Amino acid sequence: MVSPKTGIKIYEQFIELTNQIFWDGYAEQMASENPARFQQELNEFFNTYQ
């Protein structure tokens, strides 16, 4: 189980990494335009780094 504090750090890392791979603001854009895909990508990231 991920603690809330660790979860926030992982979430921030996901946003930063996604923006670095694509472009600044990509993660926020994906979250607003395709929330299901954003959640799926975030879940995969969490599962990888637990």
C-alpha cells in the first residue's frame, strides 16, 4: 500500500516524467482531454514503482 505522502511524490514524478517525454503541459492536457487514459497511465506508473 502506498502512503498518501508517497503517492503524492509518485504522482508528481509521473507528471514531470510525462512532460519531459512529450512536452511541458502534456500530462495536464491528457488529464483534461482523456481522463480514462490519464488514469490508466498513472496506474501503470504506480504499479511499476511500488
